[in-house]
Amino acid sequence: MEDLSHMFNPVIQGWINYYGRFYKSALYPALRCLDHRLVIWATRKYKRFRGHRRRASQWLARIARRQPNLFAHWRLLYA
């Protein structure tokens, strides 16, 4: 997760800076889509989540509550 956050945080922060200034209401569905893609990534990476997307999304939400600064968009969604 930390490697992913280091790779994608500059891009996500750029989206937040640009779209957040002009069209903030369209930003939140795009950020939720990123979370959905992270859930799909977790279901493919970890065997215990295969076929259990709800369990993977709950796991991701626990991480987001514990470390809200891990991904740049979690500061907006989970703050």
C-alpha cells in the first residue's frame, strides 16, 4: 500500500488541486472510483479477499481510518 501511495499521490494531488478548484462536485465520484480500484487490486493481490469485495472494502476503510494521510484523496473522503 505504501508503494502504491508513493507512486500515485503526486498524480492524485494534482487532480485534487486542479479539479477541486474548478469543479469540486465532480471530484468526489472520481476519488470514490479510485477507492473502488484499490478494492479490486486488493481482491487480486490477497487470496483472502478473492470473491469477497465487501470484506476488501471494509479492510480498505479500516486502513483509511487508521492512516488517513496514506493516500492524498483519503484526506478529503475520510476526514
